[in-house]
Amino acid sequence: MYVPILEKALIYDINKGNHSVGSHVRDAACYVVWSFARAYAPDIMKPHVHTLSNKLIIVSLFDREVNCRRAASATFQECVGRQGNFPHGIEILTEADYFTLSNRVNAFLNVSCFIGQFPEYFSEMVKHLAFVKLQHWETSMRVLASQALSVLSIFNPELIVKDVLLPLIEKCLSKALHIRHGAILGVGEILIGLSGNSSINRKEVLEKAFKTLSLKERKIIQDSE
């Protein structure tokens, strides 16, 4: 009966003006799951493996705070070792560790691509990015989430279009500025990803392309900005 509460606690994040409250809750929730993995037999935990494994992966990859990403990764490692029934646990642990998850950009755009190849995690990952992280109070998190959706979209285009893209298009007209901004970013990046032109180094690519433009074309772009 505690698992639904843990689900909420693992992604608990409340906006308070220009900062958020919840990192201590997410960190503590990881420790609770870690304790469960040590305290209960695999047969008891088996009904909750799908839910907990997906939530831990989401926190490991997409949490704003590095201590929460590392806590979730350590908890996932403990669950794989103690329970032995987390899908693709060993493969994931070789890629998602203390060091690779320490950099937020690397976690969002590189490690997520490796884990995104596993269907057991893909759906929950992209839905969290689309309907939670794209509405985050911090602009940089919305940008990263949209870029992550772009690089992940090629793994299952049909699911992306049906379950993610269409709902996001509706949110592009939201009255809430942060929701509208995230939705527009998400739609744009997903379309780029589905076209096969997604690039992690998007800024460098755009700067290189900008240098090839004529002075007149550059002035038009600068004026529009």
C-alpha cells in the first residue's frame, strides 16, 4: 500500500517562486525503496517491480538535482543486486553510474538514449519528459526535456506521435506561459527528431550554419529575434 505514495514522492517537486521544494523528499524516497530492496524477498517485491524500476530510471536520468540522480542510481543498483528481477538491470548499470549521471546534459541526452532502447522503460520516460519536465518551472529543464524527446523519438515514432505529440499540440495554446513554452519546444524538437535530423550538439550546428549565411540573411534573423 506504500508504493503509490512512493511513486508520488519520487517525483515530488513543488514550485515556490523562483525555486522548488522537493529534492529532500525525492532523496528520502530513494532511500525508502533502497530499504525495501534489502528488507523484502523478491516474491514480495515482484508485483511492484515495473512501477519502481521505471520511477527510479526517471529520477536517475531526469531529476534536476545531482544528489537525487545519484541516489536513484544507487537504489536501482541495490534493487538489481538484491531482487534480481529489474528488467535489463545489469546492462543499465554499466551505462548509468555515479559518474555518467553527474552531468545533467549527459544524463538527459546520452544515457537516456541507451536506456530508451528497452521497451520496458521507453514509454514512461517519454511521457514523463512530455507531461512533467516540459512543464518545469526552470527554462533550462524545459529545453533539455525537449531535446531529450528529440533524440528518443526515433526509438518508437508511432508511440511518440499518438501518445505524446498530439497532446502536446493541444497544450501549445495553454494560458500558462511555462506550459505553452514547453509544449512548443517539445513539438518542435519531436518533429526534428522524427525527421532524422536530431542533433545533441544543436547549438554548435546552428552556429556553424549561421556563419554560412550572407550578411543580409543574418540581419533578418537578428532583427526577428
